[in-house]
Amino acid sequence: MLQHLPVLPLLIPLLAGTLLLMPPLANTLPRQRWAGTLFALLQLAAAVALLLQVHQHGSLMYAMGEWRPPFGIVLVADRLSTMMCVLTAFLLLCVQLYSSANEDQKGKFLHPLLMFQALGIQGAFLTGDIFNLFVFFEVLLIASYALLIHGGGAQKTLANVHYVILNLAGSALFLFALGIMYGTFGTLNMADMQQRAAQIDANDVQLAKAGAMLLLVVFGLKSAMMPLHFWLPRAYAAAPAPVAALFAIMTKVGIYSLWRVHGTIFGDSAGELANIAQPWLWPLAWLTLVLGIIATLASKTLRELVANLVIVSIGSLLLMVALNTREATAGALYYLVHSTLATALMFLLAGLVVQQRGKAEDRFVQSRPVAQPALLGGLFFLGALALIGMPPISGFIGKALMLKAALTSHQILWIWPPILVGSLAALIMLSRAGGTLFWRTRGENTDPARAHPAQLVAVVLLMLSLPLMVVLAGTITEFTQLAAEEMRMEVKSGA
């Protein structure tokens, strides 16, 4: 059974999504809710078991159908990929619980689509070759197209059109890049590509560089790197609350891909192709963070504010990718987990505010009070502390680790000011948001729509995970340091 662990995070959501589309689960919401929650729990259990197995015994390779690389489909589980799988599965469980509180009545197929989305995300983390990275990108994107428009509406439709067009263009570029990579390397297996990078024929070097830069554009689009970031605020702000919460990890797939491809295949040992993206990553990462800060200060709704803070977090992570040291990667991994959980929490809280505030929704205007001001206000305060990066919540540790990683580098002036200014911008805007939504109220709430118990369970689970990251900070940072070292020393094996 243990040798099949790497495929379970893919098999469970695949079977779950299929079964949820078939009788007796199809078109029966109570059954879909219970089944979806059970499948999400199984997925989390499988991901945790895989992480523990990898942490104790080392990386696992799973060759589908016993076809050995570079000819077959290979899944490889190491510390980094399993950590991302656990994060995805936990987020899916919270989103599934929140969606079970009548969100699934606004449109069809929400529960199976969530499973297929998780399938694509976890497949992207576990794949051992770039072609299947493209395949799983498409799986998660197709599911996200339908999830974004869940519940209908002109705003969602417009945001979805922009989102679909840009990602279709990104998929086309990805295919071009794959063709170039296969033509120059003769393989798309990541381990093989790393071994062959320094031995590329001199006549093919320029072509390989073109393919590498195309991949940088593709992963930049997926991660919302400037100037390919403008799709994110509109799409995330328009998406239903649980969908936006799950989308919080989608941009991290782009960051993960940059680490896997440009940090290893085109890393220090790649000869003429070594670190080809670094001269571009520094200015683009810095501009992503700066533009995210400006957009944050201009936000007019809570959902838009959180979406722009996602861009700020992406800019911070990109700076660590550009720095490309063991300490930077380890700090970025801790911050990546924190920022994903914190932004997902705030998207779900924004959904509760919209639900209880009436026509004003989550706009920063004076309106009637929410039905549960003490509860939502308290959760918002803790979530705001997390996003700002203030102690004692995990955001402080994540940012401190990234700032510490920059101390020994010559790029400290590129890193410290924008990260600190980003925290200041978050402080200003979240203070304004909290004051407007929970203090500047008028009238009474004559139609109170209180939070459903399932929604509160989902929000509380995410909220508790943030101080838990502080309690377990030593264990988590030790794990991220091992993951960073593993990633720098050996690419996903399988050759």
C-alpha cells in the first residue's frame, strides 16, 4: 500500500468528482455535501500520510503503469510537493465545509468541480515532467473557468471572459515552450532535463533560452507576476467566497513551477543556461510588489483588498525566488503556507460580510451593521494581524524569515523596503476596512442572515491554523529548510 501513496492525492479527487456527478449523489445536495466532506477528509489523510512517509524515508517515485522515465508518466513526492499537497487538501476541506452552507444552491456541480480543481492543483505539485505539468495546469484551469462563474451574474461573466482568454493564450505559449524544450533536450522529464542542461549543443543554446523564457512568461501569468497580474484582482473579487479561497493556492502553483523549472533545470549547474531568468525576475518581482501596494491602497471593497494583498504576497515570494538561496527558499515556503491560509480566511470572512450587510455588500461605505459584529469583527481583527505580519500571528515569522534571508545578500535594498512598505499598506487599508465595516454603521439590521455553523467551522479551522503555525514554528521551519536543501541539491528524481 505504501508504494501507491503518491497516486492517492490524485485518485481520490478524480474518483470523488466522478462519483459526485453520478447517481445516487448527483442532484442530491445533502448527499453531495456529506460525500464531498468525506472525500476531502480522505484526501487530507492521504496527503498527511504521504508527507510523513517522505519526511521519514525520503522521496518516492511512482511510475504509472510501470513505464519507467523518461518514457512514462512519473509522479515524484518529496518534501516540497507533499507539503503543498497537504496545504491544498486542508484548504479543500475548509472550502467544502463552507460551500455546504447553501453556497451550492446557487449553481450546479460546485462539489465535483472543487474536486477536479484539487486534482489539477495536486497533480501539478506531484508531476515529475513538464508535459504533465501542462496537463494538470489545464485540468485546474478548466475547473476554475466553471467555478469562477458559479452563481452567474454580469460581473462574474466579464471577469471570466478576461480570465479565460489570458489563460488560453498562456496555454498556447506553454505548448510552444514544450515543443522547443523537447526539440533541444530530447526529453521533458525534469531529472533528465537537469542532467542534460549543461550539455546542450551550442547550436541549440539560443533556442533553449527562448524556450526557458517562454516558460518564465507562462509561470509569470499563472503566478500573477507583473505585467501579467491584472487578471487576478477582478477574477478573485468576482468569484464566490469559497471559490476565491481555493483560488488562493492557484497562484502558488506558478511560484512552485518557477522553483522547479528555473531553480533546478536552469539552476547553477545548467552551463550556458544557468540562472537565465534571474536578470528578469528581480525587476519584475519588485514591480509586482510595488504595484500590488499601490492597488492595495486604492481598493474599494474587502474582496478587492484581499485580492490585491495576494499580489503583494506574490511579489514577496518572487523576490525570494530571485534571491535563490537556501535561506530565502525556506523562509518563502513558510510565508507561502501562511499567506495562502490567511488570504483564504479573509475571502471566507468577506463572504460572510457580504451575506450579512445587504446591498452594501463589502464596499467601504457606511451601511447597516452585520448581524454578528462581535464574532466577525474579532475574526477579522485576527485575520488582519496575520495579513499585516504583526506578532504573534504567523505572518510575522514568515516575513522575518524572508528579511533575515536578505541580510547577507547584496540585494537587501531591493527586498526590505517594499516588503516593509507592503506591511504598512496592509495595516492602513485593513484598519480602514475594519473601521468602515464594523464601526461606521447606521440603522439596524432588520434582516439578519447569521453565519451557518458549517461556515463558522471552516473559518475557525483556517483561523486556528495560523497560531498553530506559530506554536509549531520550529518544526515547520526545520521542515522547510530540509525541503529547500533537497530542492537545491536534487531535482525530482526519476531518470
